[in-house]
Amino acid sequence: MAELPVLQRLRKEAEAIRRELTIDLPRELERARAHGDLSENAEYAMAKQRQEFLRARLSNVELRIAELSRINLDSVPRDSVGLGSKVYLEDLEDGKVVEYEIVVPEEVDAAANRISLSSPLGKALLGKGAGDEIEVVTPRGKKEYIVRKLITIHELMAREAAAEANSSSQGDKKESSSE
């Protein structure tokens, strides 16, 4: 079953945290212990604080991985805006077209136009298709848009898979031609 792309990033983050907790931090703690009195050892105190922070972060990341793993991508619409969609919106006031991507909260990045489904714009877009008009109430007032183009997560994942297949077949061709 296909899964959300964010899961791979979260799994890498969890692995990096585990590595730091099991390899890097124990070394730091051992070095700090070698300095003597632990009650006044700033290095030791900082390493212990880092250890507590990382344990909490790992717990949060693992919980989020479990939650996101339960999302069935087959339930995400194939013909309207849903999680993972790229949407091209035309502002009906000034005619500018802006691309937005609908993402989970961990991936929100306003500068990159990566918005959450729970944002005002994300909520207004949910279930809309190409050609639909939407109205969004923002802190700056009411805005009206039209969905000019929609690419769902299913289309994006199919394109990615095709690109990977193409690049691996290109690699196979290069290997066979060099033999």
C-alpha cells in the first residue's frame, strides 16, 4: 500500500534520534563524567538535558508515524483537492496564479506555499476540483479564487514512480552499453 511521503522523512528523523541517543550521547556523557564532579559539570548537565529532549522528541515522532501510517491513501479523492494535492489558484481580484500544496502539519511551510488542510485556504479547497470557485476569509479580508489546475497525490505519486522507473531503466541502459 502506498504511503504519505512525509513518513519516510519522519522515519529518517527517528533513526537519527535513535543513533544520537544510543551512540553519540553516551559518548558525550562518558566524556563529561571523566571531568569529575557531576554536580557542577555543565557538559554533563547539557548532555542529560539533550538526552531528555531527544527521548521526548523520539516519542512524538514515533507517535506521529503511527498516526500517519493509518491514513489510507485510497480514501484520498482522485478528482478533487485532498491531502497531498497541488492546486493552482487564480486570484480573481488581480489574476495572479499561485501554486499551493496541501500537506500534513509537519510539512507546512508558508514561504513554499505548503499549507495544511486545517488552514482557512485548505478548508476552502477541500473537495474542490478544477474550475471551481472558492471564497476564503483571511485575516486580510475575503478573497476569491478559481482552481485553475489540480494535481492529486495519486497523480504525483504515479509521476514519481514513472520517473524512478525511467531513471533506473536509463541506468540499466548505461550499464549494458558500457559492458
